[in-house]
Amino acid sequence: MMKRLLQDNSLLRVDVTHISTHGIWLLTTTSELFVSFIDFPKFRTASSSSLRHVARLRPDILYWPDLDIEIPIKHVRGFPLVAPKLHPIKRSGLQTKTKSVAV
């Protein structure tokens, strides 16, 4: 059934823009996604060509036919990554001394 779906011209576009040691970056027509190797460890040992061969079966499903892996997009919606909130640095109260110059 998957082969029949892959031959269908109605598949939505998805491009692999980068493969790093941490995961795969994907670009769809509506968003940029990051598939983490920590969250999806089967991808870590896959070949680059297998990782690049990805399709969207439906707007909400990614499929890697060479690996026979199907993932709902909602499971990889980790991008943009959110940085933790930073707390302001507390100063010691010491101020640098400056000399005023008379002009």
C-alpha cells in the first residue's frame, strides 16, 4: 500500500535541508522541522541517502520508504527550539570609579 501511495502525485513536498550529528532538518511548504536522533534513534544509523528520501503521505505524516518509518508531524514539532529563560545577573554593588575631567 505504501508503494502505491508513494507513486501518487498528490504527495506534499518535503526537503531535507541538513543532516547533523543531532538530527535531521526538514523544510515543508508550511514549516521547518527538526527530527532529533535522541527522540528517533533509528535514524542515527541510517544512511544519508535513506534519510534524504522522505515524503509526506498526508499533511500530518512523514514517511521514509527506505527505512519503512512513518512519523506524525506533531511528534517532531520541536522547532523553533525554545531557549530556557535567562535570569538577570546580580551585581555585587561595586561600581567602577571614574574621574571627571574639567574642560
